[in-house]
Amino acid sequence: MMASYSRAPEKSAGQVSDEWNWIQVQCCLDTGAVLQRVDVPEPYFAEGITLLKGKIYQLTWQHEQGFIYDPWTFEKVGTFKYQGEGWGLTNDGQSLILSDGTNRIRFLDPDNFQVRKTIAVVANGSPVNEINELEYIQGEIYANIWHADRIVRIDPQTGQIVGWIDLTAILSRNEIHDEEAVLNGIAYDETGGRLFVTGKLWPKLFEIRLIRK
């Protein structure tokens, strides 16, 4: 899972093990060198993260427990609760926006973590399930679909799909060594207008430009 802010992208590695359960900031997009890292203790499975109003918020998968960090020191400064599973997390500047693996996306008040509203993601009247990583970009929600090579663009007011981004074969098959190495990371550089994508267990981060078909 990825999010972004003015210093560098931050990434959350979703897996319960000493090697993969952490969040990190990469100090340089050119080199990928790690600037900071904090481990997430077992039994928690690290999931989506976002930066909102000077705090990093992180979900865990099945424990209904979130963590709050200082964005500069990565010191844990708080926790929060939510109902159901935690998958992807982003924000629109006012609300935390959470996916749970269904077609529902919830908007949470960051002060008390109560649900402000819920939208259902649909395409041609049918639910789009397994909504995963999220990123709020220019008034839309961009989302990964678990085990799909496409990103969906969602209207945050209605849940209607307004477009798809096809990333089939962006990573060559000979660089994939695990069936769970799927497209699962979106970050947006608002200052530079740059869009980045990656995946779970991927060796590369890609900057992409969208072309309308």
C-alpha cells in the first residue's frame, strides 16, 4: 500500500512476518533507498496508510485496530478502532476513506472515527468487489481491485465508476515470483502532478501518464 506527501512516498507492507510487516518512507524516487522504517508487531497485518493533517494513519487487516504515527519520526502517537476489515486507506482532506474488501467505501471522521457516509462502488448496476488500495486524486478515488491489472476511477459522491486504467503487463512476468505479487499501490505527487504505481512484492515503482482511449 502506498500514499504520498511532500517529502516522499510511504509504503505499507501487508504480511504478517518479521520481514514484511512494516511501513517505510523511501528517501529518493531515483534510488529507492529507505529513509525510515517502523515495524508493526505481530499479530497485526499491516494495511493501508494515508497522511492527513500532520498524522499518518494506518489500518490493520482483521483486528479492527488502526495506528497513528508522527510523519517525521514514525513514533506511534495513537490508535483508533473501526468495524470490519481494513484494506485501503486515503483521504480527501477532511475524511479518512477506507475500503474493506467489499464494494463499500466508508468515509470516517478523523476526530472520532465515526462513519460519515458510505458509498457502494458499482459498474453498470453490478457491485465491484474486492476494492483494495485507494488514492484520492483530483476529486476522484483511484482504487486497485485485488488480483486485477486495472485501476478503477470512482466518483466519491455516488460510487459510480468513471473510468478504468489498464496496467496489463506493466511488470514483466519473469519479474513476478509469487502469486500474491499483484498490482497494489498508488501514490500521487500533487505538487508535480505525477502518478506512481507498484505492487505487492514488486521490485519496481512506475511513474505513469494516462492516455484517454
